[in-house]
Amino acid sequence: MKHVLENVESQFEMFQILNEDGKIVNKDDMPDLSDEDLKEIMRRMVYTRILDQRSIALNRQGRLGFYAPTAGQEASQLGSQFALEQEDFILPGYRDVPQLIWQGLPLYQAFLFSKGHFHGNQFPEKLHALSPQIIIGAQYVQTAGVALGFKKRGKKNVAITYTGDGGTSQGDFYEGINFAGAYKAPAIFIVQNNRFAISVPVEKQTNSKTLAQKSVAAGIEGIQVDGMDVLAVYAATKDARDRAINGDGPTLIETLTYRFGPHTMSGDDPTRYRTEELDNEWAKKDPLVRFRKFLEGKKLWSEEDENKVIDEAKDDIKKAIKQAEEQPKQKVTDLIGNMYEELPSNLQEQMEIYKEKESK
Amino acid sequence: MAQMTMIQAITDAMRTELKNDENVLVFGEDVGQNGGVFRATEGLQDEFGEDRVFDTPLAESGIGGLAIGLALQGFRPVPEIQFFGFVYEVMDSISGQMARLRYRSGGHHTAPITVRAPFGGGVHTPEMHADSLEGLMAQQPGLKVVIPSTPYEAKGLLISAIRDNDPVIFLEHMKLYRSFRGEVPEEEYTVEIGKADVKREGKDVTLIAYGAMVHASLKAAEELEKDGVDAEVIDLRTVSPIDYETVLESVKKTGRAVVIQEAQRQAGVAANVMAEIQEKAILHLEAPVLRVAAPDTVYAFSDAEEVWLPNHSDIVEKVNAVMNF
Ligand SMILES: Cc1ncc(C[n+]2csc(CCOP(=O)(O)OP(=O)(O)O)c2C)c(N)n1
């Protein structure tokens, strides 16, 4: 009798290109990115960090609603998004607003989503994406469908989806990767393993040593990536995308990362479940620090560049929050109007009642 | 007597039953060390250990299935669904499986499970967290569905639910968790499942409500009193099975009724109550039975919750309509 678990698990080693000091440790896999691309990635990460800080402040002032902090996860989020084409389709989770923004979601709409306003979800034509999923796992099964759709239409595009370590416990997670595998559909499944699902550590989520190895049961490729290394995340996603559109099927990518902030801004207190030691250990892996060192070494980034991005971000945010606040408040008649193509009689009656109420 | 919020009363009920019966197990997402996202299980893991109070992996269908399996092993599971808006993930375990265990096995197996969950709206949660899905549960034969409106009842009803040998869905309105305190005895006591409570006596009209709408109804009743209308307010407390005896007795006395629910008009349990009244008491009625409910849309985006949710003014308006019929 042969017991294979240990063997299988040991195959999944963390893929890394830049170490914590910003030094290349894996020349062979260094992606083919121009200096402009490298600077653009840094610009996006800095901008997104500022956006996170400002969003937290705006939430505290009561000017934003639901918000799930992103600091720490920029490399996982933006490195993977940078590997996409505009026609690819994103199915994000609630923390994955930055990917949408860099794929073309206007900032003021991201703010409206946070405030709980449906206009935040009325995406521009060029953005092929769903609004952030709240039901954990739902996006994974849907991704198999979007990907199969691309395949049936003969498009050279991928569907990409995101969940967290906790999300891999849902049945939907397994169904999604299995369906996509069964159809060899062009899908990329990202798991941002930030070690905690609200308070529950990943060790309590599963007995698997890695989350990437869950791909084996579905018969698809899987890789564990240093999620604090933007080049590694980019390279892994690019490789997955190339194989997907080449007809080689889906990939599961686990990125090892950490959320520096609380789970959401709705009363979560990380000190109840995380130690300061662990926080400090991960702060050293900050994706911005590492990439900045790398770019500075190449003379591609300066304090001046950094300050320019910070100012740009702050300015954009100020304008966007103003625009979000100027959006007309939602009315019940708006909600009724969005229910069906043609209103059934019960809603027609209610529409009249609320129209009258709202006119007073 | 201690003054407690509803959430403290709920914790107290679980503590009481964890102490009373070693077969009681409390589990769910974040209920252990973290004490639950609303802190309903605060301190319970420290007090009773990880064997009795524990975190599960993140999967509602897993939680439901685990509860059934543990019940088959003689335990009394008290799983938490973090928000009842996620109940669709565990519908088969609840409505397909636990509700039918006794029936399918001719009484050989039972499911003494209490599924606890926060529900209702008005606290600006993100999409899909808030909703009033009690109607989905109430229409499933085999389940009991309990909705407390005060801290006192929350403790007594939850203890009854945990001791019940059939599955109970115990829904805790999020807005009531911390909005007020009430007297709660420190010792154990039970409140009977399936019994409504007359929260205010009156002779002109019967207001029938449950959950947060009980408080809106009481507020409406106060306002109506100023106009000389004396409203009786009934808190159903259990929406399956419904205590029609108390409802009918009141309606026969007042001759008028308004049924109030936070759920959409096409959802909830108001329609059942109205149907029963007209079947059993039509000759006592002075006016049609009216209802107050939310419009038939998906639960409102948080920015529009306040205008979407029914409130005491809507109740006053409907009461005036039945009074002036
Ligand atoms: C189906 C479902 N169950 C529970 C929740 C509540 N919830 C929101 S986030 C979360 C933890 C998610 O953790 P993880 O998947 O690791 O992602 P992270 O938040 O760390 O990015 C939980 C339990 C939900 N939104 N949906």
C-alpha cells in the first residue's frame, strides 16, 4: 500500500522572484517587463496603499460604508491584475476592489459600492467584471461558467476570480475548480491566503499543508506563490493566463500574504486573534518596501516619484468622494425599477404607492 | 435582577445550557476565540473549552451537516450561521435534512439542533447580510422558528430551543442586539415555544408583529393612544408554529387587525396570519385585515434601508385605515 500525501504536499514549494531585500533570487523566472511597466506597478501599489489609508479614514468619519482593508495584499491583488487583458473577466471578492479600479472602475463608483448605493455596481462597458461578491465562494463556481463561455465563443480571454484562505473551505470552491478543470476552461483561481478568515487561522480551516495542493484533486495546475512579491504573482498569473488561452486549462494560485489592517471596518479587533510578533514578522515582508528597494537599486524610483503618486492619489480621492456624495440618494422606486425587465402587477401597484410617498 | 442587552441574554442562555448538559456543543465561524462577530459567544470557549465551543472551517453547508452528524451521535448542537442572509448556503441541511430526520426515520432519529443566526436589517451591513428570511423557514414543515423581541424572552426561548428535541431556527434581530436593556433573571427559566405574548392590551384594534416590528408596533400604539385609538399588541415570538389561539382571541375582542412584518409583502408570515383570521373569525371583523410590510424588492442597499424598512408611521397609517373603514 502506498501513502502519497506527504509526497504530494512536498511538491508545493513557494515560488518567489524577489526576496525581502528586493534582490532577485530566481533569475530564470524573471518576467519580461519594461522599465515603464515596473514603474507603473510601483505607482499602482503606492496609490492603492494611499487609497486604503484614506478609505479607512473616510469610513471612520462616516463618509464611507462597508470597507475591507487591503494594505499588505497589494502584490497579490495588483500583480495578478497586471497580467490581465482588458477583455478578461474579473469575479472579485469583497476585498478585491483595487483590481476593479485598475481594470477601469471609476473611483467614485468604488466609493458608492462602499456606501451601499447600486450605482456603484453599474460598471462602465469596458470593465468586464462582477461587483465584489459578498457570499464567499459564489464567485468560484460562476468563474467556471464565464471561462467556459470564453471557450465556447473561441475568445482568447480568461476569467479570473479571487477568494481568501477561508473561502477554500466552501463547497463552491471545489465545485468551481472541478468544473473548470472538467471543461478545460480558461480560468484563473486566486486564493489570497492572508492566514486568517476574520479570526480563524488557516490551520483550523483545513489539514492541507498548502492551499495550492487542492488543485490536485481537481486535476488542474496549482502553485503557491510569495504573495508579497509582486513579480512572482505577476509571473505566475501570466503563465496561468498563457496556458489557459492556449487550451491547457485552469490554474489555482495560492498567494501567501497578510492583511495589515482589520478584517473590515465593522468592529473587527485583530488583537483578539493575532499576536504582535506575527504582525511584525509580516510587516517586514511588506510588498511595497521590497519592490521599492528593487526599483531603487535599478535607479527607477525615487522619493520624488513616490511623493508625486501620493499627491495624485490624494487628489483623485478628494474628487471622487465628492462625486460619490453628490450622487442622488436611492429611492424605493429606484429599487423597484431594478427588479425585473417588466414590472409584475404587485410591483406596479407598489411603484405607484412609493411614487406618491416620495413626491411628498 | 440583572439588566441585560439581548445579546448578553443570548450568551447567558448558551452558558446555562452548556453547564446543564454536557451534550450541548456551540460552534460556527469565529465563535471560538473571537466570541462571534457580534460577540454572542463571548467568553464561552474560555469557560467551557475548545471541545465544547469551537470554530469551524468557513462553510455553512458544512456546519449544517456537522450539526446533523453530531446530533446522530447524541449531541445537542447549537450551530451559529454568522448572518442569516447566508442561509441559502445551508438550505439543504436545514430544510432538506434536519427538518425531515424524525419523519423519514419514523421517529428513530431526531435532530435536537438549534440553529442560531442574526437576521433582519437596519444596521447598515453590506449586501446579502441583512434580510428577513423567516418565511423560508416557516414554510418548511418539521422546523420550529423562534424570534425573540426582548432580552428576557431571548434567554427563556433559547433555553427552550436548546432543550427541544426537534430542530429550532432561532433568529436574533440585529437591531435589537444592543439597542436596549431589559430585566433578565440570573437563574435558569424557560419561555414556551409556540406561545405568543400580549405585549400591550387594548380594545380597538389588534397589532400582530414579531422581532423588531414589535417595538415599532408598541411605538405606533402609543401614538395612536393620543388619537383615542386603543391598540392591543401581540408578539408572536414563534412564527412556526403560530399561536393562533392568542391571535384569534384578541381579534374577536377588537374586531380589527393589522399584521406587521419587516419582510417583504410577498415573504414573511403575515399572509398566513391574515388567512387564518379570515378563516376563523371573519364574522367578528369590522374591517379587512391589513398588513404592513417592506416592498417586494430584494433587500434594500444599505444606503436606502431607512426608507425601505417599514416603521411605526406605516403602522399608524394602516391602523387609521382599518379604524376608518
Ligand atoms: C457564505 C458566507 N459565509 C460567511 C461570510 C462572512 N464572512 C465574511 S468574510 C469572512 C472570512 C473570510 O475569510 P477569507 O476567505 O480568508 O478572506 P479574507 O477576508 O481574509 O480576505 C466571513 C466568515 C460571508 N460573507 N459569506
